[in-house]
Amino acid sequence: MIALGLTLAFVGALVGCEAVRRYALRHALLDAPDERKLHKTPTPRLGGVGIFAGTALGCLALFWGTDPPRRTWALLGLALPYAALGLVDDVKPMRMSLRFGLQIAVASALVYLVGVPTAIPLAAGVVVSLPAWVVAPAAVVWIVGVVNITNFMDGMDGLAGTQTAAAALALGAALAGAGHVDLAVVALCLAAASGGFLVHNSPPARIFMGDAGSMFIGFLLGALPFVAVRAEPALPLGVGPMALAPFLLDATFTRAKRAARGGRFWEPHKEHLYQRAVSSGLEHRDVLVAYAAWIAVSAGAAVVAARADGRTTLACAAVCLTGFSLVLGWVRGREARGGSEAG
């Protein structure tokens, strides 16, 4: 049955992305090139609608005739407003304050419905206790942060889809290993739908996911680790950040640099490491291969950390950070050889 559900998720996204691609072309819903973007020709957006459709179709098939826990309904139900918010933003960009306000409201609703964990597992047998007034806002910041980091990092053919597929697969494996089949189903359907999207988005991309995709994906990838920390048995806190390490580290490093220079870190730019790699003369496919290796290693580290002791968990985190150091050194080396300024 699981194979059928994942197949439906993959095919649903594959077909859905083609349908919305044709719709976007007919209605001129295109992402136009400019000096802050890497693509050279106008490209249809709205691919996130296909990812949402595939994920929903797979979950519907696998949950049909069952009674999933309340947490699952909260997760899936609140993913819909994020997808809708992103779709509206794709068609007619919203004010940043309104967009952030709605994101915070939906994330807060999830935290309220699922409940706030106060015993936070860091590794197998390592638990810290924190008051709810600390954990609740931190959880909202985490979810909204992942949503926006996913949006920031969705700027190169195949990159966001690859990160999503790998992170969702890692979370699915970790959740299944902990016995949380309902959450694992959501994660694995997202991974399969991302695979269907990648058929269209791999270099050279024929469609972009747009905000409808990055917000929907970001919400699920941020919310699943939070719900898993709240579950019993709980997944360790670091599993989610490790699964998403390439996106989190690239975005955090870049935005911190811009903030330190006094720049508006939330504005579009071409300073992410993957953007700098392309600007150094590499093709999208070459950069994607390098990031895919980092993504795969980080996803594997997350799966190991899901059942590891404190020492092994630290080693897994070190592996993710080493990947960042290698990519940073690689990009700076190319820039130095090309005569451009290294960041």
C-alpha cells in the first residue's frame, strides 16, 4: 500500500506540474530574469501547486479508511494556508509585513493544536527541560524561519527540489524508525512529490516551484521536526536541522554577512554560496551535483542522529558543518582563481 501511495504522490506532482506549467504559459505567469536571478529566460512558476497536489494525493490514498492522530490533521490542515498564501504571492506579491504576519499566525496555530513540549531530547538519553514560554515562541520562529529560508534558497534549477526530497526522505526514515507511521507518511509523500517536480525542474528547469511550493514545503519541513519532538517517543532536536543543514547553513551564513555589512538581509540578492558558485562560471548542473553530495551526507547524518547517543550526535553535527566548510572553501577558491572578491 505504501508503494501505491508514494507512486500516486510522484505521478500527481509530475502531471500536476505539467498542467500548471501550461496554465502559467497561457496566462503569462512567468518568473522574469533580472540581475539578482540566475536564470536567463522567462520561466513558468506555480510548480508548488503540483507538489501540493502530489503530496495531498499520496496522503489521501494512504490515510483512506484510517483515523490518523490529531497532530496529522493539524499538520496537513495548516499546510494548506501556507500553500494558498504562497500561491497568492506568486500571482500578486503581498506586502512583506502581511506575509510574515500570516506565516506567524499559522505556525502559532500549529504549536497551539499540537501542544508545547517541555522535555526536549537532544540525543538518546539526553533530555533538557525548558519552560513552555521559551519553547512555544522558539517553535514558531523555527517554523517561520524554515519557510523563509526555503524561499531564499529556491533560486537555482533543481536545488530546492533536491533538498526537499532528501530532507523529507530522511525525516520519513527517522519517523518510521521511531514508530510514528502517520508522520512518516506525510514526509515520504512530500519526498515522492518533490521527485515528480524534479523531473520538470532539473537543469534546465521548465518550471519553478514559486512561493506556493517554497512556503508549503518550508512549513512541512519545519513543522515535522517540531511535531516529532512533541511525539512519544520523541525524535532528538537536532534531526530536523541536520536534515536541512545545507539550506540552513548557506542561508544563515549569507544573511548574517549581509546584516553585518548593514544590508537589508531579507532583500533578494546573489550572495548565497550556490549563487556565487554559478557566478564563478559553473553550470547549474555542476553546482547541483556538489550540493547534492552535501545534501545526501547531511540527510544521512540526520537519520543516524535520530537514534544516536550524545557523542555520535555531535559527530553527525560536525559532518554537516564540515560539508559547509568544504563548499565555502570551494566557492572562495573558484572566486580567487577567477579574480573576483571572496566573501
